[in-house]
Amino acid sequence: MSNSFPPRGILQKLLNCSEYGSGSCPENERPVGVRAAMYSFMAGAIFITVFGNLAVILSISYFKQLHTPTNFLILSMAVTDFLLGFTIMPYSMIRSVENCWYFGLTFCKIHYSFDLMLSITSIFHLCSVAIDRFYAICYPLQYSTKMTIPVIKQLLVLCWSVPGTFAFGVVFSEAYADGIEGYDILVACSSSCPVMFNKLWGTTLFIAGFFAPGSVMVGIYGKIFAVSRKHARAINNLPENQNNQMRKDKKAAKTLGIVMGVFLLCWFPCFFTILLDPFLSFSTPVVLFDALTWFGYFNSTCNPLIYGFFYPWFRRALKYIFLGKIFSSHFHNANLFTEKETD
């Protein structure tokens, strides 16, 4: 398929757009009250996503006590969620409520590329966190030599570069649409920012971007919890300092396991629909696909809430941020942990 088309106006004159729309936004049939409720709900989700993840970013960046390999991975993942909330969700909100894409075809591709990149980047981060926790719990004596800051930096480069190259390469080359009959007409006539994956790229995206890394995470966390059960049986016979460290690692693994589970739960329906849609002649209703996409977005909303519920250090850091104590000199050395805490 050619990557360049005549201007939309010329195509609309040459082609019959009756099957795909007129190219202009249809009249919104939703009542004003429904649209207001949708805007309120989505705006609330965006607010929590942006400021919740910004709080995680500030906490880990500012407090030196939180500068650990695991937390640097969490920091980068929070940046991913923040960018999704700040740059992607607002435009998706307008498209979802108004049933129209007002921002042009080029920005549609940019928007979808970043959307795809950030969702895959999230799961790559979770894979990296799983690897980090695997060494911390299963090979504690080797952890400090295996998961060093240079290694973390290499993982972060991988987490960002591979999804970015894949997303922008596939979307801007339009390889995802090869062989889809009538796609060029749909692009010319539609006002909805259409992006449809063919069978090859839909399957590739599902396997490489979701199923394979998801399976790796599930396997690693299965091993982690098996080892944790063995530790639990021997934990009372260990010295106090090692006992506390094992409890900390076990709780951290449990919390991050919940984060992983929420991610898989939120994004699986969307990725699975992308996989099935080309085999079902692209018959998935637009409203359903849009709802599944937002269900995936809500994962980025949930993550800071999970941190706030399970991590006392995050609640203390958030309190200090709200009180403005981070503007005091040397407060970055503040202790966020209590002696009795196992987190």
C-alpha cells in the first residue's frame, strides 16, 4: 500500500465515502448530561494519573533514601504513566466523548504511536522489575553485583528504545495496514483517526508486545513466590537483620506482583481485541474498542493508588511534599522508614 495519498478533499471527490463517512464530524447523539458525566469521569482519571505519578516521580527523585535500583525502575515506570496521562489521555477523552478526531491525520499517527509505545514500555518496565525482584529474593547474595546502577540504566534504555522504535516504525510506515482492503478510502473519508492492524501485525503486537513479556513476568513471579514460601518456613531461625530484609523483599515482591496483575488485567482485553479484530473482519464495535482502550489507560491511574496503599514511605513522602518540607535545605536526607517497618 502506498504511504502517501492525495489531499483528503481531492480523495473525497474521487472516492465514494458513503460507506465510511463524509470526512466531517457527525452530529453527536449523546445527551449533554451523558457527555458531561463522561468528561467528568475521564478528567478525574486524568487528574489522578498525572498528579499521582508526578508525586511518585518527585518522591523517588528527591529523597536520597529511595535511590535504589528497584525504585529507579519504578520511577521510570511512573514517568511512562505520567506521559500517558499528560499527553495521550486528554486527546483520547475528546475523541471518545465527541465521537470525532479533530486534530488531523498526522497528529493521529503521532498520538497512536506514543499511545502504543507507552503501553508496551510499561510492560517492559514490569519485566525489568520482575527480574530485579527475582535476584533480590532468589539470589540475595548476588543481587548487589547483578543489579547495579549501570545494569539498571541498560534496562531502561531497552525499555524505552525498543517499544519506541517498534511503535513509530510500524505506524508511520503504515505496515500495520498492508493488505486491508479499503483502508486508504477509510483514512480519506473517516473523521475518527482510524488505525487498524492487519493479521500479521496484530498477531506480532499481541505476542511480542504483550503475551511474551507477560508470560515471562508470570513465570518469574511464580518462582519468586515459591522461594518466598520456603523463606517463610525458615524465617524465624534467621538473625534479626536478615529476617527483616527477607520480610521487606517479600512484601515488595507482593506489592509489585499486584501492580503486574493490575496491568495484565487492564491491558489484556485491549491487546486481545487487536489480535482478534482482523480475523473477525474488523467487526469490533468502535464503542467497545474505545472502552477497552480506556480500561487499559486506567492502569496508569491505579499504579500510584497501589503505591499509596501498600508503601508507607510513599505516604510519608507525599505528606512532606504537601507540607512543602521538600523546599527546606537538606531535607532530601529525611528518613522515610520506621524501625518497626518491614517495608
